[in-house]
Amino acid sequence: MSAPAPSSLAIVDAEPLPRQDEVLTEAALAFVAELHRRFTPRRDELLARRGERRAEIARTSHLDFLPDTAQVREGEWKVAPAPAALNDRRVEITGPTDRKMTVNALNSGAKVWLADFEDASAPTWENVVTGQLNLIDAYERRIDFTDPRTGKSYALKPTEQLATVVMRPRGWHLEERHLQVEGRPVPGALVDFGLYFFHNAKRLIELGKGPYFYLPKTESHLEARLWNEIFVFSQDYVGIPQGTVRATVLIETITAAYEMEEILYELRDHAAGLNAGRWDYLFSIVKNFRDGGEKFVLPDRNAVTMTAPFMRAYTELLVRTCHKRGAHAIGGMAAFIPSRKDAEVNRIAFEKVKADKDREAGDGFDGSWVAHPDLVPIAMASFDAVLGEKPNQKDRLREDVSVAPGELIAIDSLDARPTYEGLRNAVQVGIRYIEAWLRGLGAVGIFGLMEDAATAEISRSQIWQWINAGVVFEHDGEPVTATADLTREIAAGELTAIRAEIGEEAFAAGKWQQAHDLLLQVSLDADYADFLTLPAYDQLVG
């Protein structure tokens, strides 16, 4: 095959990074450029369609299963059988692709590592490129690592003990400004997928695995269809068998919850399962029903657990849908970070994690997520107790489950209200997360929990919703209305508290004022920003 002409390449517009030539080869850049030319126009159409659908929801405050695809829901079909490397997924660990996390996640004892280029990774160009390098190095077993701060060394366990990698590219809405074709940025999803697939598809097959993906932020079966077309093209392009790619779709938008069967159907030759998250799902509910009146106002985010009636409807429908079609159902995140100082905090948190994972295993999920290696044994015990030696429980069809369309958006079925402390927490967490993100960190420990971009999205969305709904809290025995001025007052107080907590030098070295201003912008603007990460990306250095 002759070398591609420069005009056929994706053009890099960034300062050179060490070893970037191992990732940004001419052949890889030509592949990314071809993905962009073939599939970005359709991606643009689907993003426009999201806006049209949102306008329809604003008009009707209603969603339903699609009448046009009833034959799919009523048909007899199954997804392709799971490959051996993805048949047992009882515990999955999530995290960004920095070098330390790559070693720790692969060694964690989890069955799967969600290697994250999306919500747990701030998309600096360095993070994008070095994340790809770290995965290549891991597959080549040349990723031994010594922490320069602690001097501690990290090395991979034997290959057969390592977690299977399922890589998550960025969502469709994000661009990658550092990689352009004919003067236009390439969608971040195509950059992340394209570089990883091109370099690792054949390498993974040789390791007895394959190129496996988590697909984020999907809003419709038409978006799943686009991914399927990309997989078909890409497998032919590099010369591997059709069906080698496997994808698990995150059902983390309210519109996708009404199209689970259709999403699996579109990906059926490449489908591995569906996942039920929480923060992005709640963020999507607020985004779509933000002007639907009081019955759609969510209480404090920590009050909306997976046992809330409308969340139970969502998770039970997901398990039934997956098992009906032969796919894995993967549960939500345990985000707790164990404390090295407080055994009692750990005891209480571990009990909550165990109860959460026991419930998921009992409901029929085939696996679940954790954010920290110390939680792997807890989640493993919950699923071991139900699964035993079986790799999954897809034979448990949950035919007892019946979910009516209205149950998925019955927000007012939850007996809880927004509180002043909930508003304060949303401001606190929002500022602290955005500040870290602007410094290039996507997975951030805040108040004992591992938070990612979905946390900031639900936090700022609740602030916006509560102000626009005129929510009234009780504070110090008095009624207080959620307003922009109240939010500014809380945010100013939080900035002062952070300055006192970390000291003047550290405060000045950070991006605290910038994070404060950005949180207020996306929380208080009359026009609700579709994604916080869009204006944030404009401020991200690198």
C-alpha cells in the first residue's frame, strides 16, 4: 500500500509531544481522515436531530416508545454471542488512561477495565495522545511505572490476570481542535476510536481479545446505527473479520431509555450489552424536561438513588431488554474512595456499596462498576454469591418486568425535595470539579467520592432547574427561594472557603476563579448550554 498523500491525512495542530509519532503515524492519520469524511456529515445531521427532538419534548413534556419501530421490539432476534473475553463481566473498574491508572486498573482483579477517554478524562491533547500510548504500551507489556512523587513502582501482573479493556471514546458532541481535516476539527469520538482501533485491533486479536468499546451519550438508535456503520467500515479497512468489534452502550440519556431494544438491534452483530448509569441519566432528564414544570424538578442528587421508582423502572427495563436479546446488563457506579485515615467512614461506605451491588446482582445484572480497586472485592463478592461459577445470568429473563412509558419519567413519584444544602453541595462540587478539569484532570476525588464530568453536569443542571422553577428551601427555619443571587452568594463563600483551606499560594496556582465563573455561567445563563464541556473546552489549555 503506497503512502497516503498529505492532503488525505488528518493534520495535527499542536505542539509536539514525546513519542507522538508512535500514535500519529501517516497511516493512522489517513484512517482518521477517512472516518471523518465518511461519517462526520451524518454525525452532524444526528446532532441537529437531537435539537429537534428536544424542542418536541419541550412542547409536549412527553416521551413514548417509538411506534415506527414496534416490529423491532416485537421481533425474534438476538445479539451476537459474547466473545470469551467479555462473557464474564461481573466487576468492571473505570478510570482515565494515565500511566498509573492503566497499571492499577489492569491489575485490579476486575474482569473489565473501562479505559476512559470521555467523562473521566479532560481532553487535553497530551491526555488524548499519551492515553493512546499507554494502552499500546500495556498491550506490549512495556508500561512498568515508578511514581516520581512516592518512589513506588508499578508493574503488570501476568497477562491472564489482567482486566479486559473496554475503551470509551468521547461523545458525539465534542470536537478535537488539534486534529483537522480540510480545515475542520475532527469529532473527538472519531479521533479516540480511530487511533485506538487502527493501532490495536490486530494486536488485541493476537492477545485473544478484540477491540471493545463503550459508547457514551447515545440518544437514539440512529446514533447506534452510525456507530455500527463505522465498525463495519473499520473492520474491512484493517482487514479483520466482521463482528470482531464489540460495543456496550451506556443508556445514560432519557431518550435512549425508550429505544434500548432498537439500539441493540442496530448493533446486533457488534453488541455486547447496555449499561445503567446515574448522573448523566439524571442530567439528561433535567436537560430534556427542564421547562416541564414542578413535576419534573429533581431533588438533591444524592437523594435520587437507584431505588427511586423511576430509576427502578429504568434499570429493570434495561435488564429485561438485555436478557431478552442475549446481551449483558451492566449496573452503575460505586464511586466511594476508601479513606486511609477513617475506618468508620470506610465501614459505613462499604456497607452501602455492598447493599448496592447485592441489589444489582439480585435484580439480574451481569456485572457492575466500581471506581477504586479496594471496591473490587466487595462487588465481586456480591456477584459471586448470585452467579457462582456461571459467567453471567443472561438466562434470567425477568419476564415479570413490565414498564409503562410514563414510569420512566415519573419524577414526582420520588418523595424528596430540593434542599438548601443540596444547592450548596452542587456549587461546591461544581467549582471543585471544574477547577481540576481545567487543569487536565477528569477523574477527581471530592468529599470522598470519585467524580467525573457527569457530576458537574448534574450539579449545574440542578442549580439551573431549581432557579428557573423558583424552588423554595427551608434554611435556618426560614423559607428561601433559589435565585441567581443566592447562588452567587454561595459560590463566593465557597471560593473564600477554598482559599482558606488550601492557602494563598495554592489558590493562586489553580484555576479557582475561572472555575467559579464558568460554573455560574452555565448555571445562571437563560440559555441552557447542552453540555458544560463545550464552553469548558474553549478554556482548556493544551
